[in-house]
Amino acid sequence: MIDAYYQCFKQRGSLDYVLSQFRMYYPAAQSKIILVNDGGDDFTAEAKKYDCEYFYKENVTKNTNLVFSEDLHLFEYVNRMGDNCKKFTNEYFILLEDDVLLLNPLSISSLGNDINGCNKNEFLGPRVSAEIRTHNEKLRNCFNIWYGACGGSIFRTEFMVDLLKDKDALKKEVSLYCSLSKKDKWASDCFLSYLCLKKNGTIGQYPGFCETWYPDYLARKQAGDIEVLHQYKELYI
């Protein structure tokens, strides 16, 4: 079994579909969904329909794509994740977003990293990478450090609880990260990857993950071997 964390805002049609697909494979008796509303439309009815633990929060992250304009907003996002992932009881949780669909049950045995889900063609900035190399012996000679933690990524619960539990340390890490990074990478996936790797965690891909821009997407869809599809925006309004 697996749990799910989902920060939502306004995409009602997408949200309903994302939740229905997750619940198709993972019933409430065994898998918790934590749904955090970032000051958007009220999804109380959907939360009840899909047995979510639901929280309505002030819109303090102030973004549309999880790239933040202030370090405080980035901190609030990861702090919320930290507050909530400690409530999970399964070994892993998945990051749901409006464009993330489960199409098959997850092969939990294929998950070999603390963060499963990445793009090996996207890299953290040079100053951020230098900071990681200082603390992670395994990456001491790696100068192109790719990152993960996008929607559809699967996190090892115990690792993430420990990574995000100290709020003061987390705030300092967010501030340091933003001082080292260009603003276009003040993003939740980049920061979570930075912190994971700095603390000697691991990031890698898992075979069931797919994005709609992958060249083999249509072939894999037809073959039915996609477990998690990211970048599905057909229901966006």
C-alpha cells in the first residue's frame, strides 16, 4: 500500500479524476490521502467522497506551478509537507498533483530510492551542486546533479519525515538554497532534491513513471505498462 499527499487549488475536474484514479487502486482502509487546499476553491465534498484528510489553508505559497517568488513561500510549501507526511503509516507516499494519474497499481518492489521520480536531463545550478558535493561524499566528483521530486514522485516516508521535521533547520536550508540558486529554480522539486542529496539521500527513476512528452508515451499507454502518468492536463480549465 501507499499514501498520497496532494496540495490543491482550483482545478475541480482534474482533482476529482486524480482522486478517483488513486482510490481505484488504493482504498481508504489502507491508504491515506492528505489533501491541502492552498486557499483555492472549497473541495470539502470531494474530500469526503474520496476519504481524504482535508485542510484548508491560507494562500501563502502564492504560485501556480510550484516555482516560488519568495523563500518564505517555498518554506511554507515544504513545511506543510513535513507537517503532514508524518501522519502516513505506509512505507511510501506519492505526490499527487492536478496532472498526475495512476493508471495501474504501483510496483512497490521497484522503488529503490528515497525519492523515486526524476528527470536526468534537468540539473541543479552550479552553486547548489557545489553545496551538495561538500556534504555528500558519493557526489563529490559529480558536476551535473540532476533532480527529482516532481508530481508523481514517490517518497520514502521515514526519510522525508526525518528530512523535514526540524522547522528552524528547514527554514535555514530554504534561505541558503535560495541564496545559491537562480530564481527560476526556486521550485519545490529542486529544493526537495537539494535537501535530500545534501543529507545523503538518493534520487532515481522508477520503471512505472511516464510523462506525456516522453517519446514512447503513446506506445507505453497502448501496452498498458504506465503506472503513474505526469503532465496529463486534458481536464484543465
